[in-house]
Amino acid sequence: MGRYFLKRLWHGVIVIFGVTVIVFVVTRLVGDPVKVMLPLEATLEQRAAFEKQLGLDRPIPMQFVEFLGNLTRLDFGESLWQHRPAMEIVLEKLPLTLELAFIGIGLAFVLSIPLGIVAALRPGGISDRTTVFVSLVGLSVPQFWLGLLFIVVFAVQLRWLPTSGIATPAHVILPAVTLALPALARLVMIVRSAMIDELNRQYVKTGFAKGMPFARVVGVHALRNAALPVVTLCGWELIRAVAGYSVVVETVFAWPGLGLTAIQAIEREDLILLQAIVFTVAIVVVFINILMDVAYKLIDPRLKLT
């Protein structure tokens, strides 16, 4: 077990390093922060001086060697846009993104279990067909449109909830629900499919024949055996929320997390801040994958991790 996790940690280090190197190369070849930061009327001398100040006047290999040295100290330098240490900005924004992601995907996970079980109890019935239809609708609706719809209905017309920001706990409701609904649609379908398979197995029929309580057979034995694919998808949804969907949701609701900061860094071609964001997100993704492996072992101790 310990050897397996050391192996996973080593693979995670390789992934983090590879992602960071790719971002370094791409941002150096595509972006031009000097053009963005200086006014249009800047002279060639001013451009050259600014490039030297940023260290962009040196060859790419020299920049890369210095970058690796700073990486060992988690020092990405100062943000070109905010003029603050890039890692300081990332660590300030990261908890907000994690809060939104865990609340949204946690809500989807909690709701998907009873909905999926109810749909699986009578395959082809009204509840099953309704669940499948609503899930397909949820998967088809673009997330940014869903967020704007929630703002118009619940914030503008009904005035029940705030439109954006993080001032009060109520501010997290709309972005969390927007993040949760597509994940809920996928998780419900997985729970439904896995539970249908388990409920048709012999041990479930034997349990009912022996007079075991319905809740124990379905809610304990069958659900536990169906949990592995559900946990896998839940972890994948959490990764997508942190590394992808948070960008859309945070932009729509002006949620000041890593997603919105990444968009702003791209618009301003802030290469330093963008590298720090990608590096941090890669670490979070690796950590979530390791947590998924731990969850597998807790659910099924017989499972051998290789």
C-alpha cells in the first residue's frame, strides 16, 4: 500500500513537471507581455529595457534553467499585472475555488445517490424515465447559459439571492448550484446504471428471500458494491470543476477564484501568474487522484492497488 502511494506520488511529480514545462514553453512562444504592458507609443528602447527588466531578453534555455531553479523554491516571481508575488496571489485565490468546487460537487454527489436509487428500483417506470429525461436536459444545457438564467430569475426578478461576489454565504448558492447540476446529471446516470446491475445480482435476491430489511439490502450492500464507479466519476467531476468548469462559473458570477484570475491573466498575458496557476492546479489534480485511490481502498478492502 505504502509502496503504491509512493509510486503515485512520483508519477504525480512527473505530471506536474511536464505540465509546467509545457506552459512555460507555450507562454514564451505565443505571448508578448511587453506589448500588453507598455503603451502603444512606446519606443523600441523602452521595449528593450522592459524586456531586460522581465528577463525576457535572454535565450529561452537560459530562462528555463532559471525557471527550474526558482520552481524548487515555489518562486515564480512577481505578477506582471498585479505586481505581487504570483504564488501569493494563487494561494489567496485557491481556497475560494476549492470552496466552490467542493460545495458544488458535494451537492451533486449527495443528491445523486437517492435519485439514482429511486430510478434503479423500477427500470422503465415513471421515476426512471423522468430521471433519465431530466439528466439529458441537464447535460444539454450550456453551463454559462444556466448561470445567466439563474441570475435573471433568482437574483434580478425574484431578488432572493445576490448576483455576484463573495460577501455573504448566500453568494455561493447560485454558482454552486450552477456547477452542481451538470455533474448531478452525470452522477445520477452512473448511480442508476450501477444500482440496476447490483439489484439484479443473486446476493440481493438472497437477502430479500431471507427477510433482510429493504434499506439494508439496497442502501448498504448493493450501494456499497455500486460505489466504485460513482466515486470515480465524482473524483473526475471534482477535477473538472477545479481545472475547467470553475473558469466558466467564476466568470459568470464574478467569483474571485483561480478560474477568474486565470482568465484575467490570459487577457493581460501575465505569463508569470499563469504559470503559478497551472502549477498549483496540477498539484490539486494529483492530490484528488490520490484521495480517490484511498476511497477505493476504504470502500473495498479486498481491492489490490498496483
